[in-house]
Amino acid sequence: MRFLFCRSPRPAGRISPRPRAWMRVLWLGIALCALPPSRAPAADFTPDQRKAIEGIIRDYLVKNPEVMLDALEAAKEKLSKEARDKAGASLSTRRQEIFDDPATPVGGNPKGDVSVVEFFDYRCPYCKQVEPSLEALIKEDRQLRLVYKEMPVLGQASMIASKAALAARNQGKYDEFHRAMMNTKGQIDEAIVYKVAGSVGLDVERLKKDMASPEVEKAIKANLDLAEALDIRGTPGFVIGEEIVPGAVDLGTLKQLIADARKK
């Protein structure tokens, strides 16, 4: 089961696995292999042999608990690498869906030379935290495309907000609704969504009908599937050039990522 959530700013670093963990595991293996019969399947062990093996393992782990931590860290790193490799492959093979899906709204310069793809949720505080930086970038950088990937992961109110946003395209007011929602303070519920829609000039009754269209449902499902393929597990998440960036990032980091993408 995958858990989706608001994602805090990226951590500054990560803890490296302890050195020489494999040496301790090797010694444990040697101790186990010394028990007769050394090549027998587990089902062939006698109750006394099984008890002896379990005792050795238990005593060893009690005296050396760091071995278990090392093993867990190694397993975590392995899974992380596999996820990164899978995400990198998806970034390569699904570029059309990521950057140029006609069902996805685009802000800034639609013909710009660099795209910032944002996966977001209107109820996510970290998405709102980064919103001023994105708005500043659009005003400052006239060659920037901002690709809006609606990713409602924080409950039914989030889903309603995303459906309303996509449906607002039919009235030519996606940008206005998006900015208004991102700048809405406090808790967001269904009533707030429709209040914001009315405040930016949307016909709310028409909006509700458009929200029920199969196209809106399909677009949101596609975004959620794409986020999973890219290993974006929470909001916000960004794709800039060849980089998949989880979590909220500051304006300086965004500018650097955009500059790097332009060089490539």
C-alpha cells in the first residue's frame, strides 16, 4: 500500500550505512554454517538443531543490534535505488505525458524553452508555501513553462478542488481559479471551492456539470498514475529537465534547476 501526503522541504542530507556491516553478517553466516548438517534444508533440522540456530542468532543480535540496523539500512537503500531507477526510466519513456499532455493545463509561456512540472494538492500547505516562488518565476522568466499536474491526495475536498480546477478550463479560467485556490487560507472544503470559483467569475452550476465529465476523471487518474511511476509519493513534487525533485524547494533552488535544464 502506498501512502500519499504533503511533503516537507527536502532534507539537507542523508545518513550513510555503517561501514563493514557485511563483515558481521559474514561471521554470522559462518557460525550458522558450522552447525550440522551444514547443507540440510531447514525442514531437515532437528528440534535441538533449530533451537541452537535460533539461540545463536538471538544472542548475536542482542550483543550486536547494529547488525539489524545495517541490514535494514541496506534494504532501504536497495529499495530506494530500485525506485530511482524505475522513476528515471519512466522519465525517459513517458516524456510526452509529463511535459506535453494536452489534458494538462500550462501556465507561463506555453512555448518556453524549459518546463517546470508541478504535482500538487490545493490542501497541501507545502504546495502553498512554494506557490509565491513559482509565481515570481513566471513573472521573471519569460521563457518558462509551468505544467500543472493536479494530484489530489488529501481527501475528498482535494478531489473536488482538482476537478473544479480542470473543469474551469472550459470557461477559460484555470489560471485565475488555480491562483485563488493556492492563496486561500485555512481549511478547504467543498463550500470553499465553489465560493472561490464564484469569486473568479466562474459559472458555478456549469462548473459542477463539467466536473462530472469523464475527461476530468481520466486526467486526474493519469496524473496519479504518472506520479506513482515517477516515485513522487507526496505533494509537492517537481520534474525539471532530467531531475525529479520531491518536496518543497526554495526560489534559489528552483532557479538553479531551471538553469541546469537550459544547459542540457
